[in-house]
Amino acid sequence: MLRPLAPILCLAILVSTLAPAHAQPAADVAATEVLLRPTAADYVQGYEATQPDSGNRILEFVPNGQDVRSWTELLTVQQFRDSAHVPPREFLDIMGKGWMQACPDAHVTLIHEDVENGYPIAVAQMICPRNPQTGKPEYTWVKGIQGQGSLYVVQKAFRFVPEREQVTTWVRYLGQVKACNEKGDQHPCP
């Protein structure tokens, strides 16, 4: 099964290049930290996997009528419990380098870096004019959030050149994706 560039690169990069932190986050932080994201209308979950040893998790959503093997649009949500020590910009830089190695003529642009609800975040645009695996373009917007218990990565990918309205809709969606902690005042949940 052909997988999109972004999720494969994320998992491969984390496994191969980022060492886990020496001090693990407290179990209660990991248990009460939550990734909040709007429901994607007309999308269905097409894939889910959790690594038993680390608890790292990936969810993939596609529009109704598509599947994760032959998608034209894909929403990916990842939680890396063993990588909370990794700043989101560093993660996106590493991911971008992987994109540029995997895709001739790739363009990677950091479009936003900030702190939201007390957590560092970064957003990047990654464009592959012609994915060598599929022969199609791949346009992806990625948001990374450095939580206290996990690194969260949410991606929206298109296997075509998206219209401006589609880009605007999904960049706004990523803007609504937030991390919070159900306990304590430092990172309050709504």
C-alpha cells in the first residue's frame, strides 16, 4: 500500500533521528493532556495505529467515498508520546528535509511559529510538485504542537493543486487545533 509522504516521513524521522528525553513526563500530565480539533465534516476515519511500546499514535481521515490507499485528500493526526521534548519547529525542519530528499523540487516553508495556550506551535507548508510514489502533486500543511506529555502533529494533504478556498478552509482548521490540559491552570481546556 502506498502511504503519503508526510505520515511516513514523520514516523521514520522520529524513530531514526530523535532520541527520547531522559526525563519522561509525569504520567498524570500525559493522562490529562488533550488534543482538541474540530470534527472534519464529511470525513471518515480510514486508518488507526498505536505503537504498543511507546504509545505513539496515528489516525488518518479521508473524505466519504475515499480510502487511505487511494485518497485525494487526507487528514492525519499523530501523537508522539516519546517526543514531547522536541520543539515543533525542529520537528518540521527535520520533516521538511525529509520531504526535500524524497521529492525532487520540493518546497518547504515555515509559515507560522507561536505559543498557543502556553504550548509552542509551528505551522509549515510542504509542496511536492510530483510525488515519486504516485506521480501526482502533494500539497501539505502541517501543524506541530509541543505538549508537556506528547508532540502532536496534524496534517492536511492534497494530491492535487488545491484551490485558494480549500487552503483557507484547512489553514483555519489547523488554527483551531489546540492542546490543553484538563487539570491545572497553565494550559486550560475550554
